[in-house]
Amino acid sequence: MGMGIFMKFRIYFSKTGFGLRKDARILSDALTHFGYQTEIVEMPSSEVRFGGVRGMLVKILKAFNVLFFFRSIQDIFFRKKNTVGIHLESIFYENLYRSEHHILIPNQEWFEVSHIQLLPYIKEVWVKTKFAQEIYAQYKRPVRYIGFCSILENYDVNVAKRRDYFFSRTGMSEY
């Protein structure tokens, strides 16, 4: 993924209301700063994408690997060369054929166990914590520790930082 080659990054996130839009913007700004083209794609929530009749059909087709076969055919004919899909928090199954490579940046506390079966389609997992690095290393995918940062819109330089505590919201994952 060198600078001499045209590279486009497509950043996928789901509208959850928990800051993923801000994460996508931070990532897009960083990649744009280094000269890459980015596209931020807001995906509908899981309930919308996989609820109702469509959701039931997807579950049945996934159970019999029919959907994986269909995605493999799409991958052969529609894969976008020099495009990297970055999946924030979840693996967006319906977009796996749209890029040459895929990277997952999970929040392990929100990662759905059903997505473990999709990890073989991910080239690398980029994690924000050493704890997440241990979790995802067990799934035999290359794992890279990247840490994390934040946009501090109302940052006051006169307020001293305290590093003796932090807030972490409990998610729905087994981790």
C-alpha cells in the first residue's frame, strides 16, 4: 500500500450513535492527509440490514454457504483493485466483494460472535488495545496494534490531564 500506487480506502461504519461516525472521520482525515482518496460509507444498523424477511433469508443462505458462493462470484467479477475496505467495529458482509483487501478495526466489546466466521475474508485486524490484540490473535489473522486517538473539540489546555482513570462502556460481546 505504497504512496506510488493509487489507493482508495472505503470506510464502513454502522449508525449506532456511539461515536463510529467520529472514528470514521478521524481515519478519513488521516488517510487524506497522506494523499489517499477516501470514502465514508454509513451502513444501516444490523436490525435494518438483517431484520425481517431479508434477514431470515440471509441467515438461511449463510448456513448453507450459498451466500459465500455468491460473494465469491461477485469477488471474481466486481472486486475493485487498489481499494481497501476498512470495517469499523463490525464486518460488513455485504461489502466484502467491493474491495481488493479488507481491514477490520473492532471495538472488541461490541464485536458480534457471528462475525468470527468472516475473519478469513479480512487481510488484517487493526486493534486499539493490547487486550484486543490478544483476543484477535487467536483467530489466525494478522493483528496490528494501532492504539487510538480522539478529537477533542472543547479541549482546554489549562486543565491538567489525569491518567489514573478512564471510562469504558460495556458492550454486547463476550469479551
